[in-house]
Amino acid sequence: MPGALIEIDRLSKSFDGGQSFAVRDAHVSVKAGAFAALVGGSGSGKTTLLKCINRLVEPDRGEVRIEGDPVGRADPPALRRRIGYVFQDIGLFPHMSVAENIGVTPQLLGWPSQEIAMRAAELLDLVGLPQSYGTRFPAALSGGERQRVGVARAIAARPKIVLMDEPFGALDPITRDALGTAYRALHEKLGLTTIMVTHDVQEAVLLADEIVVMQRGRVLAQDIPRALLADTAHPDVRALMAMPKRQAERIRAAIGEGGRP
């Protein structure tokens, strides 16, 4: 796709020698500055596809290209240091302070200690945490606060690309909504290109510019949310995208706008 920052081309991955495929012949293109969401049921291949982008998983066939360059030719650690990654389980180092966690990748890249400290302070502001949190340890933080630190760590080295694997899935609905909105604002402010795995179609519709629908390892559709919600010829895509519409209708009914007293 012309103008794409990330291109996934005919990518396949099997973990059992080809008996079955976690991802099969996947094609996905993401433009610079876009926010894309990978959606689908459990086992649809979303996380495997995401991890192929930064070579946490190596594909069997096909390739991933960033700015036209195949990532398979890149040194994996060097590649990962220029791509932010936010885990569902956050994965903060418990023996490190918040500031030290944020500074992990800049330190690996050889940034001066003063610059790392300044960047950590800047990022605490960006993710909405007080400066005093810099000296705290992860065990002293709430789940939402730890996830904010996880986002700060992912963008600490100023990557162009951020990959997010169910980043808000373990949080309560109010915190999840607040963090999703806050991250979308950061995405816009910093000009990031984001690919997020989520099982929540409503979250994808509200946050993403484009949605990639996966099922049993295959990409069924990629389009803007409005187009996928409006109509699709594929019954599995139609069924998945009907979920947020049903939720909206139930909410309208519950507050008396859908004919219910």
C-alpha cells in the first residue's frame, strides 16, 4: 500500500510444524500516524501478528516491512528498542523505581543519565502522574497507575511506532476508558503510529482509525470503523461488528430512549 509505514505481506506463522496456523497469509497496511486495532476472538492470531512486527515471533513465511525495509534483516534487539511495546500484564521491574523503569530503553541506548532523568520527569507529566511517583516502586501503585508507567516506558526513547497487546484489558471499566482516552490523546500529540490488540470491539471503534478483523489466523477485513459498522459482505465480520451496536441499543433502552419506560 503506497504511503504505508508498516506493511505485513503474506505473513504466516505455525507453532506446530504446519499442522495449524496461528496466522495465515495475513496482509495489513498501516499508514504513518494511524491508530489501528486488531480485533477478533481468542485464538484469532492477533497477538502473534503483533509480535511478528518487532520479531518477538519470527514468521514462517511472508514479511513485515517498516518504511519499506524488511524487519527480518534488522537486529532484533535494535529493532525492539525503536518500537514501543505495552504489555497487558505491564511487566514493570519490581526492584526498580518508576523513573528507573521509564528509563530502561534510553539507558540501553546509551543516553546520558541527566537526559534520562529529564525524560522520565517529562513523561510523568505526559501520562498524568505526579513527579513524586518517580521514586516509588511498582508495588505501591494501582493497576491504572502501573499501566500509565508502562505507556511512559514504551514511549521513553521517542519511537515512531507503539505496539499494544490488550493494554487496558485487566483494568476496571472506568480506568480502562480513562486510559484509552488519555493514550489516544498522546498518540495524537506525539504523532505516533499505534497498533493495538483488543478483544473489545467497542474499544476499537472508539479509539482506532482503522480496524483489522481476524478469525482463525486470517485477516477478514481492514477498514475504518464507520465502514465496518455500516455494512459488510462477510457474515463473521458483520456478526463481530454488530456487538457495539447492540450495546449502544441496550444503553439507549436502559435510559428510556429506546421505547422502554
